[in-house]
Amino acid sequence: MTNIPYSLFFLVVIPFLLSLLFTGILTPLFIRINIFLKLIDDPKKHKHPAMLHTKMLPRGGGLPYFLGILISALILLPITPQTITIYIAGIIALVVGTIDDRMNAEGSDISPYIRFLFNILCATIIVLGGTNSTFITNPLGGILHLNISVIPFFPITVAQIIYIIWIVWVMNILNWSKGVDGQMPGIVSIAAIVIGILSLRFSLHDQNVIIDTKLSFMIAGASIGFLIYNFHPAKIFPGFGTTSVYLLLAAVSILSSAKLATAILVMGVPIVDATFTIIRRIYHKKSPFLHDRLHLHHLLLKLGYSQRQIALFYWAISAILGLVALTLQSTNKLFALLMLFAIVGGGLLFLHSITQDKNEKVSP
């Protein structure tokens, strides 16, 4: 066995299979536990405008999803300042999300503004714990060095602010991308695999690269393990606790080096949809945190596509964009992103217009 296959086995295969195994075992266990604890999504109590299901189902899927990754990480990853702060931030996000899931079962929830503040706290813990870089790749060529203090004599830089914003952004856009069964874990698994493959291009003698690669494939494996029980018809819902997993995905996109352009491209459709949603809500003088049924997946449902078809559509687009991201240089990624925003943004405007017309025709 040569060194390269030997390294790939321990960097890719073992982390992937171990987290898949743990999550695959924990998820059916937590389905029963959550039912016993009445951690249930009841459409009669939880009046969420984006809710699609009509019967009670267990939620709180973030618990087995995150724990599958955490257990694998504790076995395979070294203890460093980066990993410790990632675990702490992930556990905080999981606890807050699970509390929110429990409150949802009773027909209420944590204020979205409080959840948002916890998102910022978790992102700050990770970035100040060492998961950051002093530069980002200039999409027009070269490197942008951003190791500049934002406030004199205060130890936080422009780069750290950018990474905090990025982590919070990923936590929220992926939270909005779990509207149909199986949609979110498929996107996360593809994004994690692409980031993991990109990490393999760097020196495998760098500890951060090793951590980044292993953790990426752990996230991918856990996503597949959870997807088995979340694909339509879902046996368990992700719930808000899965923001802990989104946080991990955002962290691996910046852990060993700046890979933001790749991550943005592979998650391009959810990012454009989220951007469009925020602009639309602000334009209509509504809170960006206000829930509705006007995301891309909701519009596709209105056109008659099934939940499985929509999930597969998102996976296919993410996989295509992932392949594109792995083959393009930074400058070409910028043009690809601009084209993606134009195409998906134009598509959203078109779908809004035809679904609105359709609704107006069938309204009494």
C-alpha cells in the first residue's frame, strides 16, 4: 500500500464511515427518545407558516446528527485550541437549538433575535479560538491581507469580523434550507465532501489541514447517516439544533485556509435564495426573521413538484456547482458566482410571478 492511499484511508474513509455509523445508530435511538420526551412537531400546536407535514413527527434531529460528528471527532482528532473551541461553540448551538425545539413542541419558540445573538456568540468563540486566517484570496487575483485591527488596541481584525459574519450566515441560510425532507443533509454532505477534497490539495503535514479534512468527511458521513431517516417521508425532523452542524461546516471552510469562494459556490442556491428572501422581506417592510412560504422550495411545491424531486434538484445543483468549484481558479469562481446569482435570482423572480398569478386565479 503506497503512502497516498494509506493517508486517504485514514483522512477520508475512516472519518466518513465512523460518523455515518454513529449517526446511523443514534438517529433511530433518538427518534424513540424524542417521542418519549414529547419532543414532537405537532402541526396543531406549532403554527409555523412554512410547515408542510400534517401529522406529529419527532424533531430534535440535531442531537444525533451533531453527536455522531462529535463522538467521531473526539476519537480521531487531536485536542487543540481550535478543536476545543469548535466543540464548545457546537455544543452551545446544539443546546440552544434543542431548547427551541422543545419549546416548539409546546407551541412557542425562542425569539429569533435571541437565537441570532447566540449564533454570533458561537461564531465569535470559534474565530477567536484560532479558526481563522489573516487573508482571503482576491477573486481578481492575488491575496487580500486583512490582519488589520478594527478598533485600536482591541484584539479583533477585519478578517475575523468577516469570518464571524460568514459562520453566522451559513448557520442561517442552511437553517432556511430544510424546508422539504432530505433537502438540507444532502446539501451539507455535498458541501463537506467538496471542502474535504479541496483540503487534500494542501500539505498533509499541516495539522490544521489534517483536522479540516477529517472533520469535513465526518460531517459528510453524519449527513448521510441522518439523511437515511430524514428523506421523504421523514421519520425525524432536523429542528433548530442542527445549526450546530452548520456551524461545523462553516468552520471547516476556513480552518486550514481560506476556501470561502468554493463554499459559497457549492452552497450557491441556498445563498441566493436567502439573499433574495432577506431583500424581499425588507422591501415589504417585514422582519428578515419573519417566516413565510416563499423560499425556492416552496415555490417549486406550488408548481406541483414533490418533496423528493425538490430535494434531488437541490442535491444535483449542489453537486454540479461543487465540481465547478473544484476545477475553477479564483477569478473564474467570481464570474461563476455572478452568473449563479443572475440565473437563480432571475428564476426566483419568474417563479414568484407565475405562482402569484396562479394563486390569484384559484382564489375565490
